[in-house]
Amino acid sequence: MTQDRFEELLGALHWGERTLAVVLGEHWTTVRRWRADPTRMPDNVERWLEHAAKSLLAHPLPKGWTPQVSYEGRKRHGQAAEED
């Protein structure tokens, strides 16, 4: 996998490296290493990422659905995210 493809897959999933680390139960520095050199990523993770991205693209949000919060946790229409 190339760096560009890795970025495309994370973008398709709306994930950053920390989200991927949480989903996989992996330390975020491992995912950061994969991002820097995707050839270090295990083959089964690479195949899973490809499948996950294709699945999400094949099954987008329901027609007419308007998300109220972006994947970044910020309200739409310019409102800032709530503080913890």
C-alpha cells in the first residue's frame, strides 16, 4: 500500500490515525509508523481497511439524512464543539 492510498482509505472512513488505533486496539504510534511507511502495515489490516472503506462507500448515509455533528465532533453551521 502507498501513503496516498492509506490517506485515501482513512479519508473515505472519516478516520484519523488515532481513530484507527482505537478501532484496532493498537497503540497510536504504531498507526503513525504505518502512515509514514504503509509497507510496515500487516497484510490483514491492509485488506480490512480496503474492505471497510469500500463497504462504507457502498452504503452511504440514508437518502435525505442530514448529519447534525461532523465526524470531527463539531456542530455543523460553524458552531464549536462542546468542551469536556
